[in-house]
Amino acid sequence: MIKRPADLSFNGTLRPIRFAIPMPVEFRDPEDPEWQEGQIENVSRSGILFHTTAPVSASRPIEMKFELPAEAGGEEGALVLCMGEVVRVIPGPAPESPCTVAARIVDYHFIRSADEFDM
């Protein structure tokens, strides 16, 4: 049996490494002023997989924000603001159960102070 390296996709292209970092995420349609809540399952430089009970539609733009923890070396944590697109929504087993959302990251910024971003 041939084992596929974790960083290669099935077609042999390099795939960004995913980090299982369970933490809260807030997201919204860029045209909606209301932020919704979710829980990140994993994140990579190219996308985020998260769970939510809020309604989400595939093939739609999405803004996401989450806080990175401070590094062990004492460096301050940062808020990450991402612009992206919902690429897949997997419904939960029941109507009231969380769905799984895969979102591609198009652009992101690290916000290190409240002055840089007005939430």
C-alpha cells in the first residue's frame, strides 16, 4: 500500500498544512453588519474549516475574524481578519445541529491593536 504524504493532494499538488486549532470564529457576509459565531476545526494558509448553527450559503463571499493566541516566546497575540469565499457547506444530521463550512481565504490581515480595526 502506498502512503500519501499529508501535505499532498490526491492529484499530487502541494497542499497547505492544516492546523487543528479549536477556537471561536466570527463571520459574516460582507454586506451584512451582523457577525455570526462558529467554532474552528482547522485552519491553513489557504482556508478555514468551521462549524456553526447560523445559515451559510456556498459560493458566497465571507468575512471571518478570529484571535490567534500569544506565542510561547511572549509575543502578543493578534486578531486575524480574513476575506474569503464559502466553497462547501455540509449540513448537520438534524436541522438544528451545526453545519460544517469550508471557506477559502482570499486575503487576510493581522490586527495587533484596536486602532487598526473598528469592530
